Amino acid sequence: MKDEPIFVSFKKNKDEYNAFIDIEGFLSSNKNLDTLLKKASTIYGNSISKMLALVKEIGEFRSSRRPLPARKIWELGDVIFELVNNLGKLSFQIDGIYEHLGRDLNAKRKWLEKVIIFRRYIPKESMIPESLNWGKCEKGTRKKAQQIQKGLMI
């Protein structure tokens, strides 16, 4: 039987993130939590760094009024999926992922939801036409992502 995930939260402290769990998670675990929390902090911090770099790139596209490639949004979503997967391997689950990412990326929840939906329905970046702009996918994201997955959108 697989362990139930322990909810973890992260808080920035100077140049790093510290991981925290509630007392229930602490009491229910029989693992070396100190080591696992340090690993989780490192994973979260590295992931946020990657995401911030992508958010900066996305912002540069927008500020220069250049079309934003849909693949750039997929890349951001993939880093989020990688974060969730890596924390899951340690039996952790972020307590309020949208709140954490919204705070640490300075991004709106609705936009983050679209990023995650886009990535959830498209398993491989190569499925997205290189010429496809995010503007064509932003409204009706799930439906557009499903069309891309089926090869119906060019």
C-alpha cells in the first residue's frame, strides 16, 4: 500500500525556500522528515527558478508585442508537472499549489490554471505546432488542447 501524501508548504527565506508540514503530517510519518523536507525545499526552489526564467521570457514576448509561442506555455506547465512529480516521489503534495505558485511567480490563479490545463492535455511538446501562438489557445484552453492532442489544430 502506498503512503498517503503529506501536505507540504513552502516559504521563502532570503535566497531559499523552507518546507513545512503540519503536525498531523509529522505524526503520521515514519520517515526521516528532516532530510525529506530539505530535499523538498531544494526541488521547490530549483523549480521556481526555472519557472521564473520562463515567466520572464513570456513577459518579454508580451512587452515586445511579439506572438507568444504556445510551446512556451507548455514548457512552463511541464516544469509544474515535474515539480509535482518530484515532490510526489518524496510522498509530498503541495498544500495549495495555485496559492504557492501565484505568490512565488507573481501570477494570477486563472492564468496558472490555463497553463496546467494546457500541459495536462498535451503530453508531448512536439505535438504542438511550432507556429501556434498562445493567443489561439488561451480562450477555451481545454478544448484547444484536446484538439491539438488529436492533431486537429494547426
